[in-house]
Amino acid sequence: ETVQKLDAKLSALESSDSTQVVVLTIPSLEGEVLEEYSMKVAESWKIGQNNLDNGVILLVSKNDRKLKIEVGRGLEGKLTDLMSGRIIRFEIIPKFKEGDFNGGIEAGVNAIASVVKGEYVASKSNSGHKRSGKTPMFALLIFLFVITAALSNISKVLGGVTGAVLLPIISIISFAGISMLLLGILTIAGFAFGLFAGAVSGGSGRHYPGGFIGGGFGGGGGFGGGGFSGGGGGFGGGGSSGSW
């Protein structure tokens, strides 16, 4: 019944704007890397339209407890890596952890379809995560300053690299929907911040010793709207993965 309901939803989505979403469940990856397996499926099935690259694959490996949302190039602007990750963390995995595998897949498909149509509304747990983000953000920024300042006193380049890595990560943790362009800007800003953090903290090039401490589907199968006869859509590795 769940499969029939989701298949009807995916067929309607394909009819409305030609987006093809396919769900594939497998017992095990049998030692293969999740992302590589997902790309093999994408390249083999060629979900989405050839000139639009608007296909999405939701791959779930039950025994490995891993899943991946593989996004066609044409949908990467809507179904971003960050948004795919949010769907996995807040819509799918909570139900998987409760043992409701069908419910998790249904929630994931519904969220994917809503994002594609521009109608996605965050779940309660997702919204709560955003509302409580101000205090953790402040604490993380203090952590960033302390770490980059200490490392910048050892080496400005080391401080810059640390800032370039940590500032985008902190931003992703604290805020939703950050674009790749903004992440690039944050990386540059983080590097610049790290270069001068030591000077701001009053450091004079001294070396500090020591370190720091930072705080029910079956055996397998697939379905999609209208039998998912691939139209030649292209994939570039966009999307996100997770485990439970």
C-alpha cells in the first residue's frame, strides 16, 4: 500500500514538472562504498530528462544502515547538498531509528517532492533545531576564536586554514539553506580571520605548549513514478548521505 501511494505521488510529480524521483532499497552494499554505488545506479538508470538532468534517487541499504539522496545536476539549485542532508537527518532517520522504515521512506519522498515544488516546510524537530541555534552559534564562534588565535600564534597559515575550515562548518551547523557561493565567501573570511586572530588576541608570536580538546521494507527493490523509464538525465555527485 505504501509503495502504491508513493508511486502515485511520484507519477504526479513527474507529470507536473517532469522531475523523476526513484527509490531503491537494497539488503546490503556488499562492501561497496555508498556514494560509488549510488553513482553507478544513477549512471545506469539515467533518471531524469536528458536536457534537464532533473532526477533524484533515494538509495537505502538496510543492513548497512546507510542511505543516500543522489541529485541530478539540474536540481542541485533546489535540492542542495545541505537540504538533502536536512531531509535525511530530520525526516528519514528519526523514523528509521523507530523501526518505521516505510514511514521513513515516505517522509523522505514527501520532503523531496515538496522541495522540488518549493513547498517544503521544516518538521517540528527541524524547526526547533533552527530556533535553538543562536546560543550554540555564539559558543561555537568563541570556540573558533580561541582555537584559531592559539594556532595563529604558532603559525598564521595554520590559523588561517583552521578558520577557513571551521567557519563554514559552524555556519552549516547553525543555519539552513546556505548556498555554495556563501560557503565560499565564508571560507575566505575564515582564512582571513584565522590569519589575524592571534594578533587580535594579543599574541606576539609565542609558542604555546600542549594541545586542546574540542568541546519495514523487504530484501530490496525499487520504484518510481510511472516505472521510471530513464530519460538520460545526468548526475554529478550532488546530494547527501547519512546513517542511523
